[in-house]
Amino acid sequence: MTTTEPAVSAVGDWTPEQLEEYGRLLLTRLREHFETLRSQPVTTDRPAKEIRELFDEPLPEQPQDFTEILDRTWDEVRPHLTLWNHPRFHAYFANSSSGPAILAEAATAALNVNVMLWDAAPAAAAVESTVLRWLCEMLAYPGDGDAVLVDGASLATLYALAAARERLGGFDVRRTGMAGGPTLRVYASDQTHSSLDKAAITLGIGLDHVVRIPTGREGALDPVELAARVRQDLRAGHRPLAVVANVGTTSTGGIDPVPAIAEICDRHALWLHVDAAYGGFWRLADRIRPHLPDLSLADSLVANPHKVLLCPMEASALLTRHRDALTNTFRLVPEYLTTRHEDGSVDFMNYSLQLGRQFRALKLWWLIKSFGVRGIAGRLDAAAGLAGRLRAAAGNTPHWQITNPRTPFPLVCLRYAPEGLSPQETDDLNRRIHHRVNAGRRSYVSHTVVDAGYVIRVSIGNIHTLAEDVDALWAELTAAAAEEGKSL
Ligand SMILES: Cc1ncc(COP(=O)(O)O)c(C=O)c1O
């Protein structure tokens, strides 16, 4: 080092003491955040342009004090978020970031290991393997096949279909691509998540070859229709590849008849991928488990800890009971990634497209250990009970309909339908009720459109949600219905 070089402390990272000091500041903020969260707005009322303007700032040339950055985050970022970890957030699929997992995220960043190769992060790969085995146990899914944590269910489904295609045989997609290969067909209900379409686009299957089977009122795939469509495609010379079945559809929490679908898949050597991104881990709840099909029938399964398992984004489990199904699809090892192999080592880079991988398993390891599977099950059961409370309130109130009465999941689709309105007028009314509730910023819900029309979707799944939050939401819904009803 020459004397003209600055001292390391002048250009380097915070000192460990600073890290602790600032960490405490952050933890104090988080403590206040959680202590007051229930009384804070769930979302912002600022227009998008104003929020953009708040952060439309030049590239910082000079260092800023962390306390100022933290203040600004609290004063300007946090108030203009939609707070998913709020007890009154009921939109999309309400999820949770729990204490142990929050701290694990910080530890993960501090350790900053890359779980691509065994040698790159030995214990992290071992923890991931164990966590995946635990997740298989929770889902009653065979734990001796391939499994990997990925960022979300969309990519999990993409990877599952790639594995299905790899196993299909008859053409070498790795070498020759899709050119000259058969026309592959994938089947799913019209309620299946749009990630399937994205997977079909990406894999070169094509949207025209995703065969959407219409569903009835319960939002479940009709296996008779499925079998007919497969036979028709075989006659036309197509190559049926896979069926994607749902355990918990996005709109209404519908469940496809997995055993009947599995039989059809067996008959025609089709790969069965089950999208249990939402529904899978609800299996832990005593009230829900009896209503769920046997997930072990699936050739591959996706279930999202980040939707249900009290775990922050991003964590999704892709499981297949076929050993080597993922590694045969994704293993490709250039010289610079060649390492020694040792009995028991696992190279997670071979299980998906991702090379550099975060130590995602740590947050799951911490939270599963901290709560125990019984503790998690109790919390999920409590959420299911709260949904029952809302269903009872709506069921006992004139003009309110529950349009998905059969779902076992804590997802309640509500429609306010006073007599004398046309379906279009009822749709408009429900849209206005939905927007009025969200504009109040005390609770937050989303919507979907089903056979009955526009419905307000209430998902209960945040670890902090209590009966008082559900009662508050119900009061807001009925007040909004009364207000909007006045103008009819
Ligand atoms: C049933 C279902 N499958 C897949 C997805 C996609 O999940 P992700 O956001 O993890 O990619 C969703 C998202 O809500 C979903 O509801």
C-alpha cells in the first residue's frame, strides 16, 4: 500500500460496531411499526405521479448519513406502500412475514452465500435439503425425488413442464430444441393461473397448445371433458405432455379432482403437475386437511411457503417424486463450475435455471424451528376459523352472497346483490363497494370475476389478523354497501 491510498476504514464498509448501532435503530423502528401497525393505513392515497416525484432524485455523489436514509424510508417509502404484512390486508393471497423469518433475511444477507454448488455453501445446501424434506412431510409428498426452492410458483411450473418434456422421450429437446418435434399439448382448467400460459410461451409450447377445459360453478376441472380432449388430440396426432391441476385456484380457491385426473394421466402417460402454490400448506390446518386431495399423486408439485407458511417473499417449493427429473433437465456444468463430488453433496444449480442462488432455506429453517409444525398448524387453523366468522356474518345478512361456499380455504368471495338490479348493475355496485373499502385505507381487498359476476375477494392469511380485523372489514363492507346503495 502506498501512503497516498486512503485508509480502508475511509472507503470500506460500516464497521461491525456501526452495523450493530444502525441495526438497533432499524429494530427499534420495526418494533414501533409492529406495535402500531393495526392503526396505520394499509395503503397510500397518493397518486402515482406524486410518489414517483418523491423519489425522482439525482444519483447521490456524496455519502449520506444512514440515520437520514432510515428516516426517509420511514417517512416517505413506508407510508406509500401497500402493506402486505398488515393484519387488515386481505387482497390477492394475504401472506405473512413472521419474526424469525424477518431476522433470517438479515442473517442471509450478512452471510451472503451462494447456494449453487456444494463447495460454495456446504451447510446452506444441507439446510435446504432438510427444509425441503420437512416441506415434503408437511405436504405428505414423497421426499426421495428431486426438490428445490425457487423464487415463485410461476418459475416452478415452468421448470416442472420442462422436466415433463425432458422425460417425454422421442426427441432430444436439449440438443435440437423444439424444431421437428411433436406438437406438445398441455391441459388445465380455465381457472388455472396465468403462469401456465407464460410457461407455455417460454418453453416454445405456444398458447394455442394450452388446452383450457371449461369449469362449472365450483371452479373445478371436469375429468370427463379432459379425457375427451386428450383422446381428440391423440387422434389429431398431437403429443399430450402434461396436465396442470389446481389445489387452490387463484380466483376462488377451487380444487380440481386430482385422483380422477391422475388416472387419466396414468392411462395416457401424461405428467401431472399440481399447482398447490396457495392450497398446499393449508394442509397443515386440521379444518382444511380433510378437504384436500392426496398430493402424492402428482408427478410434480409446487407449494409456496411465501403464500401460506408465514414466510416473506420469495420462497416456493418445487417437488417431484421422480429422482433426477430436474437434474436431467437442468444439469450443465462448464469447466469453471466443476467441483469435486463427495457422498452427500448436492449442487442446487443443477435443479433449475438459476445459478447464483440466495440461502432461501434459512428463513424457513428458522421459522419452522421457532414455531414448530404444530405452532404453524395452529396459526393456519386460526385463519381458517376467521374466514368462517366472515362467512357466517355474510351468510346471516340479507343480500350478501358467498359465491365460493365450498372452498375449504380462508378465501371468501362476496357479492352484494340487492333485489331488482340487473347483473351489470350488480357488478358495478360491487366494484364501487370494493373501491370504497380500499379508498378508506383501513382494510384492503381485491376482486375477481366468476360466473356470478364481479365479486369481492377476501383472503385471510396474515399472522397478525385477529377477529377484530375481520369484524372491522365486515363493518366497512356493509357500510360501503349502504352508502353505494343510496345512489341506486
Ligand atoms: C394458484 C397460483 N399459482 C401460481 C401463482 C404464481 O405464483 P408466484 O407469484 O409465486 O409466481 C399464483 C399467484 O398468486 C397462484 O395463485
